[in-house]
Amino acid sequence: MFLFMMFLACSEKSNSDTQENIEVPGDITEDTGDTEEPIPAEPLFPKSSKRGLAYNLIQSQDFEAIRSGVSWWYNWYFRTDATNDFETDHEMEFIPMLWGYNQESDYVVLEEWLLAHPNTDAVLVMNEPNLVDQANLTPLAAVAYWKRYEQFQADMLASHGRYIRLVGPAMTWGTMPNYSDPVVWLDAFYAEFQAAEGRAPIIDALAFHWYDYGLDDQLTRLEKYGKAFWVTEMANWHVEAGWVIDTPEKQRETMIDMVEVCEGREDVERYAWFIGRWNPDPHHTSVFAVSPGELTIVGQEYLLQPYE
């Protein structure tokens, strides 16, 4: 499972690598006789709107390597150090995250970031609350944090006319005593929130992480909550003899299956492969090789998968 400290270390990397920009067609104008109304240019790369990457993307070579098949990414943080023109230069969207235990100053920065990016309408919240080395929040403790998320959502709507969807909590099979099962944690969270507020929490989409076989079955277990899904971390780290993922080729095969599940299910709005680059990479999940912009066989295959 991803350790948050990995992101902190990764975020300190400089964006010193540069790459010659690829020219993107500009806006096309239509002569009406009076005024010219801009017509947005068609996307350079037709691709899945669902397909994303869980990684702290900052290097231009990496962006260019995956832009043909990846539409969005996140980095477990509420802002990115990528250049501000990533949306037009790379045709990708950044989704911010409130990881957990956020300070009030984080909400201020997030508001500023969202105002500077008017096309972003979602925030990821509460990363793996039932893992003791991640957000580590009991269902009762999570209630207060969720109320703050809802307050931010209400403030954005009242002050700026923007409805920002709350995507989370990001559930998985965890390590918290009595709450390792994501369904057990979620049931208790709903009950605690109902007891405190007299209603269910506002969850616009439920996030889920999975590192094994059987992703489709896991999502089916979560259908009871009636939410759309964002599968914001996925790969296969199975280690049981006979089923272990110990080669890039085996990881590629399981990735193909996971992508097919996510693309085929109407209730999956978005999904993100874990991870961009990991060295050493014990599970062969990296999309990028060591050199900036160089793809692994998993990364090459991820871009080529069909989409609905």
C-alpha cells in the first residue's frame, strides 16, 4: 500500500527537465458577419476520460509519454508543482486531494487552486481511513472531518457558484482492528454520521483501492451504498504461490483485466493505475522506466487499452 512519505519525498524533486513543446492547434474561429465566436479545438488525442495515474507527475517528458492515453492524475496532495499550462499542453486534469488531518490553511490553498482551475469539479478526500499507517480514522473520528469537507463544499457553492464533488473516502482492505473490511468501516461511518447529524454524509462518489485479483467482485460488494466509483489506486501485488505477480508480463496481464473491468462498468467514473515510477519496484507496477519519458511494458500497454 502506498506510503504517504513516498509522496513527500517525491514532491521535492525539481522540475528541471524540459522538453520541446508539441504544437497544439489553436482555437478555430467562425465568421458570423458580426463577431467571431471561438470554437474549441478538438482534442489532439482521443482517449478514455476515465483513465488516470496515481503519481506526482512533474516532468514534462513523463507528461508527453502518457498524454495519448491518460486523462487525469493526482498526487495525494491538494495542489501540484506541474507547470500551470498542463491542461492545454498535455490535455490532462489534476484532481486535488485532502488526504486527512488537513489544516485550515490547506482549505485556503485548495480554494485558490480551484478558482484558478475552473474546469475541476471534484476533490479526493480521506485516504484509506481503515489503514493504521494511512489516514487511520475510526468511523466516529471520521465524522468531524467529513463535516469539514461538506462545509468546504457548501462554501464553494455559496461564494463561487461551484459545486465541488466529494470523492471518498478511499477505502481498501485495511489494518485497523475491527475495521479491516471496508464495508464494516463504511457501515459504521454511515451509522455514526446519522447519529450525529440526522442524515447520511454527502458522498458524491466512493473511492476504492485494490491490489489483488477480483476487482469486479470487490466493487460489487460496495454497490449497496448506491454510489459511483473512482478506483484511485489499482495494481496486483498478490504473493501467494502459484498466483504471485513476479514479472512485468504478469503485471501487464492483470492490468489489462483491471482496465477492462473499470471501462466496462458504468458505475466506475474514473480509475488510476498505481504508480508512475517506483525504484526499486518489487511488483513491476511502474508505468515509467527510470529515465524521464521512457515507458515500461506495463505503461505502454496501459495507453493502448480500449475504452468505452
